[in-house]
Amino acid sequence: MKQTSLILAGGILLALAGCGSDNRDDAAPVRVTELAAGTYAVSTGDAASPTAGKYYAAADGSRLVVLNDAQERAQAVYRRDAGGAWRTASGATTLDLLGSAPVAPAALAVAAVAGSYSIRLADGAVAAFSVNAAGDIVPGATACKLSGKLGASPFPSALKLTLAASGCGSLPASADGFAVADGDYAPAAFRLLADASPAVVDLWAYRD
């Protein structure tokens, strides 16, 4: 479902559904339905009212799953680095898919995203930033200062993200994740999704 507002909800922090042990060695492993390399539209949850999302699977074993609520805000993000284990900031340790359908991936490259952007934070404030040709995220003149770096990722629709925030309300000071492009996000240029356990950061970036 396409976004219709010029600046959609920006920073969304979702608390863990439940509190687990602080000792990660004692935590139950995260399990997610495995799909072959590709990009998929997926659904999960109640068959009568499923939760929709996208599943990005790279040939090296890297995986990224983004599940959205009815307003297309990130409800849960699951990720796995090549050679690593699944992890999530949503609190659910098992993700079983109801269905999956291959979709054509959008293309996202560092050079293509160079430019100026705005996002709207959860408190309604606007944050401006720019991305240069090297992938550096440079803060704008707004009170919320976003900085960091975008770089190549194993997914054609995503770039690796490191993000730092200052004066941005409930956004964490630092987080890492991905910038993701999708035709369904229009008119947004891309979406910044970052792990900041125990939360998910979801920022929609619109070209100025």
C-alpha cells in the first residue's frame, strides 16, 4: 500500500513484547522460516488478519525481514548476517510465514541516493539531512541531528546503515541496520530501519 503523505511518521520505537533474560547465552534462539535467495512479499500471524511485510534473502546467507502494521510502520524486524544467527528487536523468537510470493527487487546504490532529505519524528518535529556521494549522512540545520554512513549490502534493495542521532527525542543515540528502497514506499525515497535493542527505529526519508 503506497504512502500518500509527503512526510510520514518518522522515528518509531517499539518496545519488546516481553522481558527476557539479560544473559543472551540463556535466551532462546530466534527461528524464522527459511526462503531461498530473492525478495518476497510475505505474511504471518492470523490467517484471518495477517501481518504483511517483505523478506530479503541474499545468496551469502544474509537475511532481512520487515513486518509492518496497518499504517506501514515497522512492527518487527528480523535480520541475520552471513554466517550468523537470526536476531530481532521485536521480542518474538519464532516467525512462521503464512505465505510468500517472489517480487522484483528495487535497486538501491549509494551514488543514487545522494541528495537532501527530510523525515518526521514521532513527536511531529522534522529532521533534515543529506547524503553525499560517498554515502556519508550529514545533519541539516534542524534541531535533530542525524549522521552516519550508508554502504553496500548483500541485498539489491538495501544499503548498510550506521546511524547516530542527537537532539532527536526518543531516537537512540546510535543504531545500525539498513536503508531499504521499495516501490510501495513512494513517495518516500527509502526507509531507514535500524536495530536498537530493545527497539526498532523506522524512519521514512523524502527528497527535498
